[in-house]
Amino acid sequence: MATPRREQERSKVTRQRLMEACVECLVERGWAGTTTTIVAERAGVSRGAQLHHYPTRAELVAAAVEHVGRARALEILEAARGLPAGPRRTEAVLGLLAGFYSGPLFAAALELWVAARTDELVREVVAPLEAQLGREAHKVAVELLGAREGRPGVRELIQATLDLLRGLGLAAVLSDDRERRRRILRQWARTLDRELAREYPHH
């Protein structure tokens, strides 16, 4: 007979497999093609187990995107330890933060945004999820840029940075324009350095 602890561990593994399979399905099949049955099959999990953990598709998708979003935030913070100090740091940080708005997680989130535009039930799940992921990204950006949000205009500057990165991520969905993105991020890094230095002479 399984102990409660082993049962708990098994449940955690099952949820993780379901969430990862769900994000993969969103990327490959889109919202319309991501059904709970297909996700369960892909995860190698029984339909009963899937329903036990996530009774609806919306709950499963929300959990999946949140899970991957948090994992990405931790990955970015970890990777930042290897970034250089000095004049090129801000540009390097922007390149790292761009990871929030590229790759499989961004593609999965994009599927949800499009579905949420016309589906109220999806919107009810996606709106708070998007707000939460936005807070995660904001927190990471503040930490990596060494910004002090108590100063006037700094919070808006960080938010503008994240909006810029999201827009560049969206543009990259249709075309691979890395050189253009690199030039934009380099210029924005100069702007950030100038604006933040105005507030903090030691920056």
C-alpha cells in the first residue's frame, strides 16, 4: 500500500507531466486542438487521473502556463548570475528578459490570448493568469536591472521595457528578425542606463 508521502509524490509527478504535455500541445496544435483527452494521452496519464487533477481544459491550461512561467522566471534569474557587470550589462539583461517573450511558453500564451478574445470562459482564466505572469516578469526585471521603484517614473520604465519585449516577441512569431531586435534592444539599453543613472548616480 502506498504511503501518503509516496501518493503525494506520485500526484506531483502526474500534474507535472500533464502541464508539460499541455504546453507542448498548445504550441503544436493551438487552442482548438488542445483537448484534455489528447493531453492525457501525450502525458501517459489515464483520463480519470487527468480529470481528478484538472476537471476542465481551462484549469489544466491555466495551471500549465503558470507552471512553465514560474520555471522560466527561475531559469532567467539563474542565468543572470553569469551576466557581465559594467556598461554592457543592461543590454545583456534585456536579451535575457526577452526569453519571457519567446519560445514555447510565449507561443502557448499567445494561443490563450487569441482564444480569450472571443471566449468569455477562457478570458476568465487567462486574465488573472496574465496578470500573475506579468508580476513575475516585472519582479525579475526590477531585480536584474537593479531598479528602485520608489523613484518617480521607474515603475513605468520597467513596464515599458516589458511591453517592448512582448511586442518584439510578437513580431518574431511571424518573422525571424534578430538583427533588428538586437539594434532596438541596444538602443533601449542606452535609454535605460541614462534614465536609471539620472535617478541613481551609483548605477
